[in-house]
Amino acid sequence: MSASEHDVTTVDLRTDVPTGWNLVGLSDPKFDGINYYREIQGTHAFLEFKLNTPQFVQVEYQLYSRSQGVTSRLFMDGALLQQRRFAKNKLEEKERAGVFVKSGTHTISWDFKCSEEPCDDPLKQYLTQVKLIKRNGQEKSEEVGVHVFKEILDDPQTSLKVSGAGALEFDGINFLRRITSKNMQLSWSDEGAINAVLYVYSPQVFKVTARLKNKVVDIQKNSKSEGALIAISLAQYPQVRTLDIEIDCLGKSNIGGCAYIYSPYVIFRKVDPISKPELSTIILLVGVILFTLWKFLFFRGSSYGNAYESPP
């Protein structure tokens, strides 16, 4: 989904911490001759801050260890957002993950584990920043017709679920999720689903296969830097609650997966069921109407009969 109208604030933590924000477990800024970084002090770190309005909070960072691989887990208010292993002696692509949060006080936290304990060399965290993106309403599920609703996976209140994809991210223009497994699944619990739609993009050649109950319903093969729009009709599958997506990377896979998904949503037709009291009332009203109509026709017919005279 387009996010060109979003209001984005970037908090750069490489060299400074804003007033009112509390950073614990990372050292003061250091400089390696090219870039600023902070050393990790121990195995945990956290950042506490307060928001006055609901926003999307995205955390970005990069880890470096000269002699050991490092596994990092990123949390928002105690809930795991992302887990990532950084290889030793290599500056890999930075990690980024985010989530929509309400106004109030929030805590971003990390825990770190070296491939061999304890960590031999100081762990260095580069490119640490937090992006705050104000919602513009495009992430909300909405009614798109009479008793027809569009439920968006990116909506914080959604009942849709996804597996095989990472945390929500913001790339400066769009919200997206990195596909982390060859097999991804979009699922829902509500009845009345009539369409499922998502967009898959990769900077390399890929093939995407969509299945409903193990039945192939769409196959697309795309050239480099071309996306695939997956739009599946569910009208003939009223009992289905999952859409399975298989991604085959046909080029060199990037770290964290070769493809991304954008704007997954499901269209539902929802008609409120009639309760027993309502049904009884409807039956009674129909009975009254039919009885009134019968009396009207009966007496009208009688009047016609009394007024009729045979010709002489």
C-alpha cells in the first residue's frame, strides 16, 4: 500500500539519545574511523520512550562481531518482533522490524547470544535508529460495499494471520513483510470470505504458486524486478480458511529471503444472522400482513357481489 502521505520521524541513536528517552545496555557512541557505533554491554539492552499518539514504530540496527556469529532477538513491549543471526566478521544487511502501537510508554529491547559463550570480542551495534510513522488511515480495514468488508493484514486490529513472513516493515514508501520461508500461509477465521489478494515482489526472478486445499489456483513466473499480483476467488471454497503461497527463488537468494509481500487483504461478505426473537417478530408481521390482505380482498369481493345485478 502506498505510504507517500505518511508523516515520518527518524530518531538516529548512533550519536544521540533524545531528551526523555532512556537507553540502557549500549555504550556511549564510539567511532571506528568510518562509522559510529555502540558497544553492547552484557547480553541485554533496552530503549524506553513515550508517544503521545498511536504510531508505527520501526527499529533498525546492524550487529558486528569479529570472531563469533551472534543471534539477536528484538522485542517490542515484551512481544518478539524478529530474530536474526549475524555471521561473524561480516557487515551484513541491517535488520528492520516494526509494529503499530498505541500512545503511551513503550520499551524496545534486545537480547544477544554468541555462537560460543561467553562472547570473546565486544559486540558492536551499528546504524541504530527508530522510525516513527503516523498512521494515515490506509492501514484500516473498511466496508467497501453493502455487507462487504475489506480486512487488511496490516491493520493492528485484524483477525488475519500470516506465517512464513517476518515482521511488518516500512521502506519509506510502502509497508511490507519479508518472506522468510519458501512456504507462506495467509489465514482467517471468519466465514464469508470471497476474495484474497496480495502482491509479491522480488529483485530477482521468482515463481509463485497459490493453493487452496492443496489445489493449485494460480502460478506466476516473473522476471527480475517485476511483481506478481495474486488475486484468488474464494466463492467456490466457503469452508477454506487458508491460502498457501509457495515462493521459488530462481536467482541468488538475499539474506532473509528473496521476496516480499505487500498489502495482503481478504474480502468478506458479512450478513448479520437473524436472532430467534427477530425471526419470531418477522413471522408475526408477515402473518398480520397476510391476514389484513385476505380481509381486504374478501370484503372487496363481497361488495362487488352485492352490487352486481343480472342484465334484464
